[in-house]
Amino acid sequence: MDGLDEFTTFAHAQQGRLRRLAFLLCGDWNDAQDLAQTTLLNLCLHWNRVRRADALDAYAHKALIHAYLSDRKKYQRDRARATDFSVKAERDFSSRPPELPELRLALLSALDKLAPRGRAVLVLRFWEDLSVEATAAALSCSTGNVKSQTSRALARLREILGDSLLDADDLTPIRPARPAAQNG
């Protein structure tokens, strides 16, 4: 398999996951699609180097996070579309029936109010179930930085949502379902 075929296979396999992660980061499906495509373009441009990485998924995550953080100012200028955010999020967020849809919508709306790095830390830690170390690697920062940003972002979520809606240990019902690991 040549490099282009290999990249095409990788891109088809990862596009949906990158788009969902991008949505969780930026809060808009159109922007998420653009962000996922930008990430895939960057990966394609450097595919000869990228394909030698030990963990292609982690490399793609890191590329997406960096694209998100570097383009965040542009996204913030275009936030006029926030009024229909909740409707789009509930319709497009998941192919499975939502669990606790009111909580999901409240959390997605609250995530939209966080600073970009705080949102990225929470999405990676609690939605993607990454360890502190993996989150630090994806964000190119120290584990201590991840811990302090997680603490600050959770405190901000508590301010936005109120303590009755958010318990740091009770994020399980709103996590997306994980596909079963495939053998082979």
C-alpha cells in the first residue's frame, strides 16, 4: 500500500471521531467539520513523517488540539450562531438515544462558555477518557498544568451550572458510547 492509499484509509477511519472531538472542543458542527478537515489536511501534508508515529490516533488528536487552539480566536468572532446551538447539538451529537438530554444540553452549553484550554482539558479528560499524562501530551503541557486547568475548569462549570447539576464524579451518564475494540 502506498502512502496516499494508507493516508486515505486512515482518514476515512478517523474522520468521524475527529469531527466529534472537534465538535466537543468548538461547539459547532460546521466549525468542527472545518477543523477536522484542516487536521486531516495537515496530517496528509506531513504523512511520510506522521505514519512513522507510534500512535497515529494520539498524533491525530494532538494535531486537532493544536489546530483548535491556534484558530480559536477566529471561532470566537463567529459565535453569533449560538442561538441554534442546542437544537443542532441534540439532533447531531449522537446516533444513539441521549441519556439525560437536559443534562447533556446544559453541559454542552456550559462548555461553550469556558476558555479554550479549559474546555480542551475537560473534553480530553472526561469525554475522551484520557489520562492526565495523555492529556498533557496532547496539549503539550505538564501534568501539573492539566491538573490545575482541570480544577479551574470544573470550578467554572460549577459556577455556570450550579452544584446540583454537576458533580465531578458524575460525568458518566453523558459520555458518548465507546465502540468495542476490534480484533485484528
